[in-house]
Amino acid sequence: MRIGTAVLSVIAAVGCTGSPAESAAQVARTGDAARPAAVAASRRTAITDAVAKVAPAVVTVQTEAIQRVAVDPFESFFGGRPSTRSSAGLGTGFIIRADGLIVTNAHVVAGATSISVMLRDGTTYPATQVGTDETNDLAVLRVKATNLPVAPLGDSDNLLVGEWAIAIGNPYGFMLGNSEPSVTAGVISGVGRNLVARGEGTSAYFDMIQTDASINPGNSGGPLVSADGEVIGVNSSIYSNSGGSIGLGFAIPINRARRVADDLVEHGRVRRPWIGVRLDQPKSDNPRDYIALGARVAAVTPGSPAQRAGIRVGDVLLREKARAIRNRFDWDAALLDLRVGEQVALVVRRSGSEVPITVTIADLPEVSAQKVQVLRELELVTLTPAIRAERGIRSEKGALVYKASDRIMQELYIQPGDVIIAVNRTEVGSAEDASRALDYYAGRGPIRLICERDGQWFSTDFVIR
């Protein structure tokens, strides 16, 4: 069919009229003039058409971070003073509104003191952060401009495994010589992927789109595009031993990104769904056991939506609406698609029977105190080789919870012996790292602590006001 279309376009291009014989004669007479048009038309595919729709709205995100450098003790003796140094970063984003709203990854702009955005034609604008959502690794930027090209957004709920997927971005930034975005193509390798082991970064990603379209450093925050020329995801992470793409790329579904962007624009923050349960982590060294050992309720927060709905310790979550809950990671993924205030139908297994329960989704509990007061309720110790050996801790570094207040243990499920290994996407190497990270993220939105307990990974979410 494409060959036929190409032939028809050539005839139209040379203005042929009259009988088929006359038309053929005209084509023959034009000869060389017709041939380039035929070649150009034959090269057009669904991929080239999709790129033409989205690429004009893809931007380069340039960041600068100013860091304080401690003075060398030797220099201090001679009156040296602390200095600062700047570091540059590059990523990708795409325009979602003609008046200057841009979506990218939170990790692209994390710690940035200044941000600029470069369009495809090289035009550069200073950008400000509208808001960030560290848990979903999304950020919304704004530039003062109008009539910008907008990327058409698709629907990530009806993706087909095996359909075309196109990643557009700026791998390695300006090393390739200009501001034109690069394009890689592959297929949708899977949907609903929960990344629960460590890949590139510390935090987990839930309900992700998997693709074998190459995603490399600098692609972060760029669009994953369907063959229809619609954005279906935000390129975010890869699994790689070398740091380069090996065909295991992951993108945040665009439907979730759209909801997060709406929250950030409207409220300046993301309202994180919460019902007040802690689910058991499967205790097994076999990765396959993470798939279907179940999601058993290990704790219910007093006064929480879960308690009011009648959820009990020992219940096993089976379904959220039509979504199967096979493990606690499926539940984390389901939460990302729920709205605060929404009433949700759950099914739990209790004493061998299936019990329907309706729970009203609430916002995350607030730790309504300053960071220093929070830390008064948490005594942390830097993890050492001796402590690891004594307690059988798997993590090589982190902050051990030595003491925790009753409030912290009850509301956040943190208890003595837990090891904090990350705060949002900031890796924790010491007790001081944990303190600085909590200070940085306080008041910036939801906080997720990634912890180890009894050799197993778990997370807890809260907000510091």
C-alpha cells in the first residue's frame, strides 16, 4: 500500500492531467525531477511521521548546581576559606502547554540552582520549577514564552506489548554537536513493570512501561512515543551494568505523568494517596517469590482510612477494582493511580473467604514539625562493617535507626534496627546523609524512606511541613 501511495504522490507532484498514457509520458519527461520525490515518499514510515509530530516539542534541559567546598585543613591554617564550585547537568523534557509548561524527570533538576531550556532551533529560555514529585520522578518546569509547539499526549492504559515505541531525547547532551534531539526505536517490551531491585539509582519504580528502544544518559525526561505520534511515557530509567543501554529501558506512563502535572500546576504539590496499612514483604531469597506470595496486612494505623473501613491485620489484599494485587509492589503501583478523596472497592481474603471492602483514599500523614524535631524522635547511627556483621544487615551503607519515638513507630512504621538506605532518590551513606536529605526535602512534598528490615526492603511515605 505504501508503494501505491508513493506513486500517487509523484503523479500529483508533477501536475499530470489527461489520459494515463499522457501522464506516463509526463512522468518520463520529468525524469530526474520526479525520482527524488519518489525516494522521499518511499522513506516515510509511521516512525518518521510520529517523530515529525513530537520532536518540535522536545527540549534540552540544562542545569547548574552550586556546591559549597570545604576548605582543606592545611589551607585553613594559612587563612583559607570555604569556596564554591558549580556543576552542570543535562537532560530532556517536552512541552505540554503552549504557554511554557514542560515535563521532565525530577532527578534531572534535583539540586539545581539554575535551569534553562533549549528548543530544537537553539532558542534558550530560563526556566523555573513549578513543582517536583520525587516518588514518581517527575518535575514540571515553566518558561516565559507563548505559542510553543506542544507534544500530543496519548493514552498509556491501552498499550499493546510488541507495538512500536520511539524514544526521543538528547543522549550525552551537546557531545553530538547540536540541539536536535536523537531518535531510537524499538517496541513496548512490557507494561505494569515494578522495578523492586536496584538498577540505576536506589528507589523503586512501579507500574512502568518497559521498552527496548535505547535510552542513554541525557535521554531522561524525554518522551516515549507511539506509532500514532502521541506521547505514551516519560523516559526515566534503565537497567544496566555498564551505564549504557542494553535494551532494558523504563518509562513513566503518561496518564500518571498527566495527573502529577495537573496536581503540581494546581496545588504546587502532589497529593499522595494513603490508607494506612503496612504490607508484609515476602521473606525469600528467590526473586520469583516477589511475584505472587500475596499482600498480607501486617499493620493498620489507628484512625486511618483502612481502620475505619474495617481492614484487619492478617487480611490479604486480592484486588483493587479490577486490578489484581499479587504482592505489595502491585499495591504500591495501584496507589499511584488513585486520587485523594476517591472511594475504592477492595477485595481481601479473610479466614479463607473473600470480603469486599470500600475505603476512602486520604492524603499522606503529615509530620507537622521541623526537621530537627523529627530527628529528636529518631536517633540514627552510621552503618559500619561491625554493625552489619553483628545484625546480619545486607546493605553496605546507610543509617541505622537506634531509637524511634512511639509516634514514629506507629505512624511511619519505622522501628529500631531498621536501616535507612535512601530518602526519595538520594542515597544514604551515613546518619549525616539522612539528616541532610530530610532537611532538603522538608516542605518540598512527599518523602519516601527506603529501608531494610530483617534482610528485606520496604518503604514508608510521609510529609514534613
